[in-house]
Amino acid sequence: MDMRLEVVVIPVADVDRARGFYETLGWRLDADFVAEDGLRVVQLTPPGSACAVIFGDGVSAAPPGSVEGLHLVVTDIEAARKELEGNGVQVSEVFHDAGGVFHHAGTAQRVHGPDPERRSYNSFVSFSDPDGNGWILQEITERLPGR
């Protein structure tokens, strides 16, 4: 049975501020519903993604800004960084990990610049939404077999 990741729920403090932030990134607004009991569900999808994010009022008990390590895949890490910066997002410099396997948590073992060999899966930038939910852009130019 296929299982596809469809939605990731992220906790935010200010729903309208979060919606505005993600719309500034060019994400498609799929829904903004308010139920009679006050439940508000906002869903946006990044360009080219089959997975959306949902946030709102009453959709998560997690503290706002507590999600980290959300990954978005891009084919050109430097162009993606420039686009984010052009949209007013505070974004890290391009980096790769000193160990060359995957990035460490936080900023540990970050080495400035893209992977020296420009290997797929090894160059990153990071940014956070206004609540502090942490995102990583990962450059993938050639997928490993079976992916």
C-alpha cells in the first residue's frame, strides 16, 4: 500500500501573520476555514510540492515555533537562497556539513559554502518562520536510485 506524506501540521501563535509569511514565499493558499467552534484551519502548499502545511487555531497543542527540520528540496540552492532573501526572509548562508553525511542539529558542524564536490543531498540553507519553526532547503540535483 502506498503511503504519501500529505500534510505537516506546524504550531503558530499568530495565524494571520503565519499565513502572510508563507504567502510571501509564493506558497499556494489551499484553504482557510473557520468552524463554528472557533477551529481555524489554514493550508498552504509550497510550489511543486505534493505535501502541504496546516496551521491555525485549535489544530495543534504543540508550542508555537517548536517544529524543526522541515525539509524542502530545491535543484539550485544558491538561486533558492536568493529568492528567499528577495522575499524578505532571513536565511542562512549556503552550508554543508563537516561530516558530509547529513547536517547536524542547529548550527553544529556547519561549513560555509556548498558541498565542495556539489554532491546532491549535501548543500543546505536554513530559515525560520515568524514563530521559529525551522526549515531547511536541501539541494538535490540527482536522486539516488529508488528515490
